[in-house]
Amino acid sequence: MRLIFMGTPDFAVPTLNALVDAGHDVVAVYSQPPRPANRGKKLTPSAVHARAEELGLEVRTPVSLKGAEEQVAFAALKADVAIVAAYGLLLPQAILDAPKYGCLNVHGSLLPRWRGAAPVQRAILAGDADTGVMVMQMEAGLDTGPVRATAVTPVDRKTAGELTEELAQLGAGLMVEVLADMGRYPPVAQPEDGITYARKIEKSEARLDFSQSADAVERQVRAFNPVPGAFFEFQGERYRVLAADITQAAGEIGTVVDDQLTIACATGAIRPALIQRAGKPAMPLADFLRGNRIPAGTVLS
């Protein structure tokens, strides 16, 4: 098929790779414009932009698709389908209508649950047992379009990073299957019940909230790994917790109850398993405790 690909972060790269490997003609790749990154704030292309250039594909990085000029340029590509994976811009109706078979989206949730920007993190935070990825026929609403295909996976104790990578691979394979025989995967309307919205993650949400249950706090740790990183503060310094275990210890909420950095929650307690002090590498708890002391009785903010 003659395809346009639209994506930006690492999540989208496996789908781009799979489309090229399957022999489709990717006539253009749309991605978010390069953004300042790292300490030098140098303009850096997105993961999809970089991969597309490696593959020798044309890359376009418009700030918006609302203008007539961009819409005419998009339609002039005469694509059979546009494939969208975490692109980051809303698509106007003129863009949705331009390809012969419309636009297909790879979305990392079991729609209609977790429509929106952060479905993986929200699924973990909510304690969902399962999540998945869907190939959806796009329409003007936010992730409201009919679904063509679904793959399901357990959340288990996966981090957001691990789950995102898994869903990216599942979605890539699913998209190739759908394009191979679109008649076999007709669009099916989403249910009216069970709609939830996965709002964008705010950095303030990553502060560990020990007034919750230990289960909920541990989910915070996994949901914000690798970014923005769940954290607590001690003596004005941030400590990122990248993995944690749940224990049955008890104490005042937010209090360190022993010399193993066990922290009491509303019910139960957590003990960091992988922790990172500001400006230092992440390390297992035993290594961290050899050079850092947060004494029992400390109340953490």
C-alpha cells in the first residue's frame, strides 16, 4: 500500500519499521518538530524523525495541520492509508478524509477505556489487570473511532516503560495484519459504556503520596518509571524511586520505620528496591544504604 506515517516518540518506531519491512511504500513521514533536549538544549529530532531519516524516507515536521497549504500538500501524496501512532497533533477532518481508506491509529489501551494522552500510565495507576493495543479507524473525536483489531496483555508488575515497549511491538504486528487484509478486520463501533480519559501526566503527580495504600504507592512507582520518575524528598533533596516492594510494616504515614528505608503508607508500607539520588546513578537499595542514611523515625515529604 501507499502509506503516510505519522508518529513522534519511541512507541511509534516499531510500527514504522514493521510497515517498511512488510514492503509498504511509505511516501512520507510526519513527526513533531525537533525540540530542545538535554543540557545543551540543542534542537533534537524525534525518535520517529531520526529513524525515518535512517530509512531514507521523506520527513515533514509541520507545527500544525490546520492550514490549507499543509492540507493540500498532505492530500497531494495520494496515500491509500495514513498510519498514526502517538503523533501528538489532532488531525483536522480534511486530513482524516484525504487518504483513500482514511487514517488508522495504533492506540495503547482497551478502548473505550483510557482515551487520550497517557493510557499506559493511567492503566497502571488504576490497578487495571489487563491492557492492550488497538488499531482504530480515526474520526474527529478523541480516540472515539471504530476499532478494527485488538491485542490484550496483562499489566502484572510492569513499569510504564516496559509496558509501552510491549504494546509498541504488539501494535506494530497488529497494524501489519490489518493492512494485509482490511476486509478481514471491519471497523466495529466502541461500546458506549466504560469510557474513561487518560489525561496527560503532570510532573506533580510523581511525588509519592504515602497517604494512599502501599499498593497504590507501588503503582505510582511503576507508572512513572522511566519518566518523570516517582520521588520523595529528604532534607530538601529529591530521591527517585524506580522500583519498590510492598511490605506489611506499619507506622505513621510517610515515616521511615526501620533502617532498611521501609516507609509506612495508609495501609502497609513500601521499601524502595531501586533508588536514585539527584545527580547520581540509580542503585539497588543495599548499595544505596551503604553510602546514604535516612534514619528510622524520619517523616518524608
